[in-house]
Amino acid sequence: MSPDDVPPKLGEWLLGLGLISHDQLRIALIEQQSSGLGLGQQLIALGFVTEAALHDVLAYAAGRRA
């Protein structure tokens, strides 16, 4: 697998799509350390993204890698 084949991280996808800000990602990553939630669930818990928006991004990412 070359570096070009490595899929972007979830946070990078959401930033690139304009769904979260850099500050929101930073906050979610900090909160994630104590909560133990995955990043997507942490973003939902903080109210930064909806479950539907996260689902759409993950479905798109999965289709793109297939």
C-alpha cells in the first residue's frame, strides 16, 4: 500500500467537508481521551455532528475504498 492508498482519518474527512471546525476536532479528541468513545461517537455526543451526517460520511468513505 502506498501513501496515496491510505484513507484519510475521520477527522480529516469531516474537516474537508466543512462539517466540523479545527477547534471542534481538537475538543473532541481531548474529550475522547477520558470518555473512551470513538471519534465519531464523541463528535455526536458533543453535538458537533449528527448521527445521520456521520453515517453519510462513513458510507461515502466505504464506497470510495471498495
